[in-house]
Amino acid sequence: MDTTSISMNKTSVPKEQRATIKDIKALFKIGIVNSNLITVFTGFWLALYFTNTPFLPNFDLFLLTFGGSSLVLIGASVLNNWYDVDIDPMMKRTKDRPTVTGKMSLQTVLLIGIVTTLFGLTMLLFTTATAAIVAFVGWFTYVVLYTMWSKRKYTLNTEIGCISGAVPPVIGWAAVSPDLLHIVPIILFLIMFIWQTPHFLALAMKNSREYEAAGIPMLPVVHGFEFTMRQIVVYIACLLPLPFFLGELGTTFLVVATILNVGWLIMGFSGFFMKNNLKWAHMIFIYSLNYLVIMFLLMILVTMESPFS
């Protein structure tokens, strides 16, 4: 990618055109980072629960985990923005990023991405080496395998990107316990991996024209809405059995999680009877956001007492 022609020296940008707090949030993808941090905390919390480890005496471990994960997530997001600067102007939701507007130079953005990643991985090394390795795998998958390799070439880019998005709760778990063969981190990974596909395919349907203009081979662009809708329903159905592998979280969790899954599946099937595919995609997308928050906060709520004991 030739970034020379669109890079800007920071000193040449008028003061009033310098990056604002809003620009920084866009560069860091704060909304995505925050949603991932919920899953990091859930993984950390459940590791405390299942290893009978108290929370307060390990508050320093929590700060290292949360801080390190935040920086790695920010680093990956910044490097994604840096690399995608040539296609971001073609999409409404990305055209105002500071890398596009020139409010931040590409050299500065690249430096921020590298430095935050290195600091984050270093912080995680002070928890467990496993947590740092898992975080690096997620970072490498998102920055290299997704952003730089598959995003512009293959419809499977979504599944590849979902690997990185499924890593955060495993980082949280690994910071407390390096035993990744435990059923809990495996199921947390699977929930996140499967959840992301209907979430991002619904978003791709909503923005299919922009993806097409940018030359990104998202599933609805290449294979159409009907094929994409079938894929969304299949992935939602795959979520149905997963809560039952977390039976130790209790009946309340199983009932609520099942209701969430069944409700989403019913909504998925409703798309085949709706005339407005974009309205259905918006419904799926909004439901997915609420699903993630409710599911992971529920895991914390049903295990509230043990980590403080």
C-alpha cells in the first residue's frame, strides 16, 4: 500500500485541525475496545471463581490484565486504521477517522500502534506468559491475518477476524490460570467466535454498498443477502448448546442464556418472511449487541460471591 501520497506531517496541520478527543476515540475504536474488555473481565472473574481465588488480594493482577489487554486491543485497532487508510474514505462510518482527515500523520499512528501493543504485551507478561502469548495470537490474527491479508481477498475474512475477537476472555482467564484446557475458557472462546459472525454479517448487509465500493469481498457483496441470511441463522443455531457446558454457573444462567439464544434464532428465521432485508439486518445487529452484554454480565452476576470470599 502506498501511503506516501496521503501521509501528512503533523507540523503542517493547522492547530484547529489537530486531533480531538473524538478523533482519538475513533482511532482507538473505543466502542469495540470497551465491549472486548467486558469479555476480558468475565474471563478473569470466572477464572477466580473456578480456582477459588479471592479478588481483592489479586487486584494488582486485575489492573495488569485490564491495562495490558486494553493497550493490546488499542494497538491492534490503531494499526488496522493505519493500514486501511486507503479504503476508509469510501465508507461512511470510517471516512472521518483522523488517519483519513489528516488530523494525525500516518507515521504518528504507526508509532502509537506499535508502542501501545508492546506496552500491553509487557504488562500481560507480568501476569502469566500464557496470557501474553494468547494476546499476541489475537493481535497477530487481527493485524496480519485479517487486516493485511484476508480482508481484501476472501469472504472468509470474517471468520479469520472472529478468531482475534474470541481471544479477549481467554486472556482474562489465562492471567489467573494458564490451564486453557479447562472447559470454561474453551466455551467462552466458542461463544465469542460464533457470536461475531452473525454480528458482523448483519453489519456487512447494512453497509454492503460501501463494502462493494471499497472492494472488500464481504459475504453479502459476493454471494448476496439470501445466502448471508442463511449463514447468520446457522451460526445463531450453533450457540444453542454452548451454555449447557457451563452448567456449574447454575439454573438461572442456563435459563436466561437459552432464552437469549432461542429469541435470537426466532428473529433469525423471521428474516425469511420479511420483505425488508436491511431492516432485519439492523434488528439482528442490535440484538447481537444486547446479547453480548447480557450474556457476559450474567456470567459475572451469578458468580458474584465467591471471588470476594
